[in-house]
Amino acid sequence: MAKLSVRDLDLKGKRVLIRVDFNVPVKDGKVADDTRIRAALPTLKYIVEKGAKAVLVSHLGRPEGKVDLKYTLQPVAKRLSELIGRPVDWAVPRGADLVLLENIRFDPGEEKNEEALAKRIAVHGDYFVNDAFGTAHRAHASTAGVTKFFRQSAMGFLIEKEVQYLGKVLTNPDKPFVAIMGGSKVSDKILILEQLAKKVDLILVGGGMAYTLLKAQGRPVGASKVEADKLDVAKKVLTTAHIVLPVDHVIADKFDAGANTRIVDDVPEEWMGLDIGPKTIELFKSQLKNAKTVLWNGPLGVFEFGPFSRGTREIAEYLAGLKGVTTVVGGGDTAAAVEKFGVAEKMSHVSTGGGASLEFLEGKELPGIAALTDKK
């Protein structure tokens, strides 16, 4: 069923309760990375410019349902005020157009989706807007339960964009459609691989998950990370999808940024693969050059370590330079990688939701979106 957008709401003179995802790193009382705060700004600015007051709800960290000032949102309110260029009241409304309430997970009722908490926060708005895609896969009081107390609840611009891009990838991608899958575990991506196998022309696989698939093919993988209990599943995936695996590897004698490294076609005993090799980088580029849609989920190596970052970096830079291609980046680590390598702005869409984007691509319904209603 089609969901309302914040554009569909008559906002002038109204109050809007907004679920945002301000679960950001805070160090020494200051926000260390404000990416998620900036992502919410278009919705917040729109609501205020339309003459409404906005009350923001978010969580930060895992305070386990009790007050823990290590997870207070006060530094986030300060950073939001700086970014948006207007006062932001913190914890309680004092007259500003924007109010950020204290960490909703200080209340144990949040993760239990308790009706009493949902009702208590619902009094802050005439409308409810969910713009927290990163928590949309959770049926919590502030994401799903709260909607029953509103006649109209809608998507903010951030969720709207996520649904637009991820939805198009699932339902109507421009062809050829190539998926790049990485990360450490096949088990995390099995459902996506099965879903994508029906839609994509090709799946390029790197990262740790490649070694389980290579092992399933009978290739030597040395001491690389392998999910032995998933080998049967890996064999099935290899028969149902057109998958391209690495043909060479950057290997190390230990999992360490300072490890001894070599480039090999097959991984010898006692060594582990930690990045795709130069031949694989060129192979992957050749498979991507004619693509019209690219979905990338999961880094292709341990990009946090300099010696094992080349594969992820070069593919990220290659995608950023392609013309006429829809490039959708999903998953927290992949988003962090394109940000680190300075190409995030050149991608068509970088998803803000790790688990949420995975579940969406698996074809699952996300409770925080499903619950939005228009009770005419």
C-alpha cells in the first residue's frame, strides 16, 4: 500500500513528532561523525519552513532501558543546532521550533514496543513522520507502536529516498544489473543472494564471504575465513546465480595491518586472503563497465587496514566515475568505505540503514514503514 510522504501533510501551525536516527558516535562530549544528523536535515528544514514545530525522537547506543548519561543526546542537540542554524531545545520544549527529546532507549518500553510509552510520546505531535530508516526494521514504540495514535503518519525524505532507490533495485532495475557482494559472512547474505539471483545479470563476490564460495568450488583457501557449516548452501547458490569470484588475492600471514603480504592466485596453507588482487580488480571493472544498475553491499577486503584496502577503494572509485549508471550502496561498512575514499557524493544513493537495507533487499516488510497510516 502506498505510504504518505511528509509533502502530503498540511503542516502550517501543526506539531510534528519525528523519529530520526541520531545514533551517532560521541567522543568527549562531542559528535564525532554527524553524517546521520546531516541526512535528516532536508526533512527537518522542510517541516519548519512550512510553519510547523518539530519534536524529534531518537536513540543512541544501547543503554539497556535505563538512564545512562554516557548515551545522552545533549551533544547531538548542540550539533544539530549548529548544522541547521537555529535553536534546538533539548529534552523538553521551551519555545524553539525544534526539540530533541532525550534518548528514547532510556525507557525499557521502547524496545518492547509498549503502548503506554508510544501513547506518551504521541502527545507531542499532530502528525507522525518516520525518517529513521536505520531503525525501520524494528517494531519499537517510537517506530511502529506510536503510529496507532495518529490519523496520519508519513515518510520523511530520507526514508522516501531509501524506498525509492532500494525498491527500484528490487522491482524494476535498468539492465544490465550487476550486484557486488562482500563482507565477512555468506550467512549474512544468503537471503539477499537468493533474492538477487532472480533479478541480476551478474553477482561479483569479494570479501570474506568469497572464501566460503571458493572452498565450495574445491579451491584452496588456506587459513582464510570459511563458514564450514554453510558449504552446502554455498554450492546451491553457485548453481542458481551467475557469480564471479576472485581470481587472485592479497594474502597475509596474520590478521594485522602490519602482517607480511603477498599476491597469489591460490591461497596457500597458513595464509589468509584479506583483499581481492589486481587481476580481480580488473576483472570486476570489466564486468561493471556496461552496467546500468549496480548494487553494492559489503566491502571487498579489510579496507580499514591500508594494505588490504586497494580492492574496495579502486572499485569505489571506478563506480564513481561511471556515467549513466544508478549506483546504490547498502550496508554500514560499505557506506563507511565510500565515505572514507571520498566518493560517497558520486554514488546515486548511499543507504543509511545497515540491517534495514539488508532486510529490505531480502524482500522483508519493515515494521517502521508498514505501520505508517492514512486514516481518512
